[in-house]
Amino acid sequence: MVAAARLAEGAPLHSTLDADDPGDWLALDAGARATVWFRSRYVAEWEHSAPLPADLAQLDESRLALALCHRDGRIRQEAVRRSARHPGLLPLLVIRCTDWAEPVRRDARRLLREVLDADAAVDLAPFILRVGRRDRGAFGVEVLGEVMARKTHGRLADLLGSPHRSVRRFAYRLAVDGRRLGPAELARAATQDEDTLIQDLCATAALAALRDEEAYEDVLPLLLAARNPRTRSAGVTALRQAGRPEQAERFLGDRAALVRACARYVVRQRGGDPAAWYRNRCSAPDDLEVPPGAVIGLAECGEHADAALLWPLLAHPAAGVRARAVAGLRALDCADVERLRPLLDDSAAGVVRETAVALLPSAERLPADWLLERTGSERPRHVRVAAFRLLVARDGVVALRAAVGLLDDPDVKLRGWAGQSVQGWHPSAREPRGNAEVGELFDRSRHLFSDQVRRRRKQEAGLDG
């Protein structure tokens, strides 16, 4: 409404809003019809001086922008017809292509198809795609596609490199459908773009576009070396189609589960045994070259008996191997509490995190005092977090005791978590009522409650509020 009022006062259009911000144009369109604005003196004066469509020919760009947003459909329609001489009003013309009044919408669409060229389409693409999510918004997206499908002298590349994800998605779909990028270009895009939808689209299109074995030389190395797992997995799966299934074996120990699964599929199709490969790699615990992916891979396709190969890896010098060994034992349902418990003091946060997850179902079997000792401020943060997580899983007064003790923790996130735990604590059904320690703990954390809530919580625990 502020922008609309300023335009009514005669302020220049592009000093009133950010022409590159789609939100500003949409806000202007909505604000210009707001009741409070129409009751303002600015619009009253303007509408009195130019109320009829015939008068719109005399309006400058700012007032014509207001007319394009006017609540009277006749004025909007005439403003659309007059806007062809004002390229700066193209965003409002795109909005009028979604107008609820059919005559306005019809004229706006005819004019947009006439005036939208490649240069304007590139500039307006983010806005057109945003408006395209509205009811009746598909027309603008359709025209954008028609314009960019023509000989655009490299302007499509501007869309492919846009910082807006929606624009890049649109451009790559257009490029794939129109076969405007070669397999190597698509493979390179799949490896470089951060958007998973574009990664999948380009990797799939790159492989579908291959015609002969020689073409794989330009595509597969790019896909197999990609940082993102989805693209690597596409390359691994394509090894079978390319007649190179033996190369999939080296991806059995990949860091990503999706890639490992695809590698196992290709190896099995060739007649290989992924489990045997994993067992061979995990059978030498002193081997520093054991890839962490091979350790968890054994658990993904192995048997309960394979836990015997994972237990020695808990002492492996590589933290990644130790962490995956814990995760593998959990996956094989072999998480022995006493054997895993020492790893809660591991120097590597990843190992401690995996150990805490593995021990959560058995939290009550861990000594409460032993866990409480590990919430002390002298312990590393990852140890304090894991111990508190297990104490919370135990529930009861020991969880409340741990949470109150961490209210002064040096780590702000852990303090916040502890505070939320105190506020959400309620005595369990098996908790004996009338425990004086509960009342003392609530008193120590009185700053977290109102007096009324604190009294009610103490009464729930069978104490005098």
C-alpha cells in the first residue's frame, strides 16, 4: 500500500519499488486495491481527475501502473491496451494475464505474446515463473517457453546459470526437451548444479542421449566423479549398460548408501558377491585403507554372523571406520551395551553420536550416575550431548536432574535443550510420588516457570506446591 500511495502522489515507478524483486510487483498489485488505500486522499484526487478509460492516454508510467492494478475491470482493460509503449510495466502485464476478468485477461495475453522478446524474457523469467504458480498463471510460462525455444542467441545460457532455482529448472527442462545440450554438457550440469531435481534430470538425459560406446568416454567419468550421490549413482548404474560392470566394484565402499546400493546391483548382475567383497575388506582390522563405506556396506547386505568382523573395527584408528562399525552393529541388531559403552568417551563426535543412537533402546541399562558424570562441563560437548540424550531416554527424576544440571552449561544450544526438557518434564506413572528431590529441582529452575505452573508441576509429583 505504501508503494501505491507514493505512485498516486506522482513518485517515479522505479524509485518506488525494486523492479527486480517479484514480491514488490505483487505487493503493488495487491496494495493498489486495498480498501484503506482507496479511501486515501491521493486516490480520491486521482480518480476524480481521471475516472474514465478514455483519459488513460494522458497518464504517465506511474499512474498507468496504478490503473493496471485498479479494482475497476474497465480501467484495467484500457490500461493494458495503453501499456504497450511502457516496457517497464511488463511485470504488471504478466499479472494481468492471470486476471479474473476475462476481457482484461484476453487483451493482456494477446499483448504479452506480441511484446515479449528474448531479452525481456530472460529478465522476467523469475517473475513469470512465480506468477505461473497462481490460478490461470500457466499462460505466461507457456509464452516464456515459446520465446526461449526460438533462436535466442545464447540467452538460454543466461537462464541455465540463473541464481534462481526455479528458473534453472525451467531452463534445463526446456534444453532437454529441445535437445539443445549434448550428453557431455548435461553430465557436466548434473555434477555442478546443487539442485537435486536438476541433477536427476540432467544425468538421466545425458545417459539417454548416448548412442555408442565411444560417447560414454565423455559422460561416465563426469558422472562417476560427481560430488553429489544421486549423480554418482546414475553413473554407476550406467556401467552395466555401457558394458563395464567390473568398474562398479570400486563403488561398493562409497560413502553414500544410494551409490553402494547401485553398485551392489551392478555387481550382482555380473554374477559377483558384494557381501564377500565387504567381508574381505573388513577382515583386516589393522588395515588403514578400510573404507568406512565398506564397513556399513557389510551390515547393509550381510548376516548376523558378520558382526564378528565389525567388533574389532571399534578400535580402528580411523574415526570414520569406528563410527560405521557402530552403525553396522546396530543395523545387524548386535548392539551389546557393555561393549559399546566405552565408545561414549570416544574423541570423535561421529563415533559418540552413532554410539548414543545404538544405545538408546537400552538406555535404562546404563548406570545413571555414570551418565550424569559425563554431563559435567569438563567433558567434551559431544560427550555431554550424548549422555544427556540417553538420560532423557531413561525418563524419570534422573532425566530432570540431568536437565537442571545443564541449565548452566557453557554451550547455548545444550542449555536451551535442557531448559525445554525441564519445562516438558512430567512424572511418569512408575515414578514414586512425593519425591522431595523433584521439588528441589523445580525450585532450582524456577526462572523457567511462572509461580502457578511451578506449583502445579510440584502438585503433579505429589508435593506441596
